[in-house]
Amino acid sequence: MDKKKPHVVVLGGNFAGLASAQRIREYCGDAVTITLIERREYLLYVPNIPADVMDNRDPGKHQVMPLRPVLDDDDIAFIQGEVCGLDVDAKTVSFVPNERPGSEVETLDYDYLVIAVGAKFAYDRIEGFAEHGHTVSDLYHGERLRAFLFDGVYKGGPIAIGSARFHQGDGADGLEPYPGGSIPRAAAGCEGPVLEMTTAMATYLQQQKIGEPSLITTFTPGEMVAEDAGVNNIKAFLEMASGMGIHYRNNVQDIKALTPEGIEFADGTQLETELNIVFPDYVAHDFLRGQPVCDSMGFVRTNLLMRNPEYPEVFAAGDCAAVTMPKQAAIGHQETDIIGRQVAFDLGLLDDEEANKPLQPMVFCIGDMGAGKAFYVRSNTWFGGDVEVLKIGRIPFMLKMQYRRMFFDLKGKVPDWGIGAARLAAEGHV
């Protein structure tokens, strides 16, 4: 490592971590050295796991991208390891190389730190999940659900699809991304997958001739499911779902337990089900809890330039950042560009106008509905903006599939015009 150059350490190698490292290299060139630490050797393309599952394909064969060659293209050093400690006063990170069990603890110095480790999915906090729960958040659980649906295990009984309660923390309180707006508190971390699996399961039931969408109940711990997508958008979605016969429960408070008979909610109600597809609480990683850069729940506090206010050399992006609400990849992508520009600004490579544009989060979501259709959402009204778009049809589905192909072909470097092109195709304007 060149001691004369600032050393940027990026923790995490999925969407937010990879994009942060790539953006810093793009804006800073060879003025910095970059090291990325990630426990896996691959990026997991989570958004398309549901589509593989519902089309009876093994997601493990399609939704992974090796990290080493991608990082090597940009001269970004890679360490496969598990981060276990952080000292923001000494500017050091501790990690355990995890290629083989039993490795020693190592320490790495940094000048700039980007925390992009995502969050833990707390399925272990849902009583009965291992025995009676399913989800699509990773390869193992996706393949497990695929086998349940297509290997003759599922017999056509009632289905519940929804979220556990999210415990958000106070790290984004007081931030105003749009005039008069805020980063609201949410009852669930991200409920786009709930909407996606609801419509995809309705299509599955009809295609497999197992039953009707009326077997499905969608539930949320909040006042409205996926409220971050825009109240009018969700009202239109729920009206469509109701017309299909899908049931809906809000304000269930939390998942109390999954049992052989079904699902029990914290509000005292229950549902008799054969299949429970649930999405968990998002929980901060252990090494972040109690850190001076983190909030009451262990999420990293930042301003809207993605810097920690007390430790401005520390940035955060993606699900581990307190400001990232909902916990959605599209917002994390917006944050990584800000981080790249901020580091370049510090080094005198960008001016104020180019670098100091604060985060104005925009929910951007495309959900597979099955049968070659998808819904497309673009909205910022939850944060105080005025954009609220919902489209349903074959073009959004095509966009979802093509974006994944572009992401892999370009090794994560989707050009800025990609989102604009998607808007043009889905909305007919930019």
C-alpha cells in the first residue's frame, strides 16, 4: 500500500460496498488506495432471487457475481474477512480472515472509512421460523422455498406474506432531505418484497392450478404496507389486490410466532396457514453496536452527505446507514455516488458545486408479478417530495430483467443514464 496516498477502507462488498469503492475510484483516480473487506467472495443479487424462485430456477446459478476480478479491474484490494471491531479514534478496523476457520484477528489502518456492511436479517428472533417460515432474502432460503412450492410439498393451503416489526433507531431524526420533509420512522424495514411476493404467489397459484389468490393474506405491522412507496400508489395497489381476492391486514404490530397451525401476531390475532413467507427485522451488526458513530440501534449516523457528524472521515451507505429508509438498494446507490464525490472533494478533485449535493432519497422499485409482468414504483412523497408514479405491465418486467443483465455485464458499473432510460421506458418521459 502506498503510504503517501490516503487509504480508503470499504467494509462490505454487496451493492453499497462495491458501488462505493467503484465511485471513489471513478472520482479520485489513482489519488487514493482502496481496500474492500467482505466475508463472501461474491456479490449476491438479492432483487432477482424471487423471480428465480417463482419461475422454478435455482437462484444460486444466476444471482452471484465474483468480486475479485471486478475489484481487480479498478485496482481495489480485496480481503475476504469478517469485520469484528472498529476504533474510530485510532482509525483502525479489526477483522478475521475467514477463508478457513480459526484465523487470527488482523488490524487495518484507514484515512477514510466507508461502512457498507448492510444489516443482519433477524430470522432467529422469529419464534418458529426455522420450522414453519420461508423467505426469499438469500440463496439458501430461496432454494428452500422453491423446493416447497415445486417439489409437491405445498398442498394448496392458506398463505401469509408480510413483515416483522423494524426497530429503527434515532440516527436520522431531524434530517430534512426535501423542504419541510424528513426521514420518517417506519414499522417495517422494506416492504417492496412483500408486494412482489403477494402478486407473484397469486400468479403461481393460478398457473399451477392449485388455488385462487384468495388463499393469500398480506400483512404489515404498520398503518399501511409499503407506505414509503407513496400513499396513492399503495392505495391503487391494494385496490388491485383486493379485486384479485387477496386479503389484507394492517397494524398487526409484529410476528409473535410461527406454528404448525399458522402465524400468531403481537396484536393477539392469528391466521391458519400452510405457508408463511415473512421478512424480518433489520438489525445492526454486533461490531457497530455502541460505537460513537452509531445511533441507539447500532445504525451508522450520517448527515445528508453521508458523513458522520463527529467523525467526518467515516461514511456509511446502504442498509447499515440510519438515513437509509426504507432499506432499499436504489437509495443505497444514490448514497454511494455522494460518497465518491465527497472523498474527491476533500482531495481537491471536485469543486463545491460538483460534490456537495445532499441526499434526496427516491424510492425506486420494480417487483416481479409473474407471467412476464411487474410493477414499477418511483416516489419521494414519503420524504416530503412530490413524485409518485406507479406502472404495471410487461415493460417494467423487461426493465427488471435487463437491469440485472446490465449490472453483471458491466460488473456493477451501471451508467447514470441507466435509471433515466428505465424512467423513459416505464413512464414515457424523463
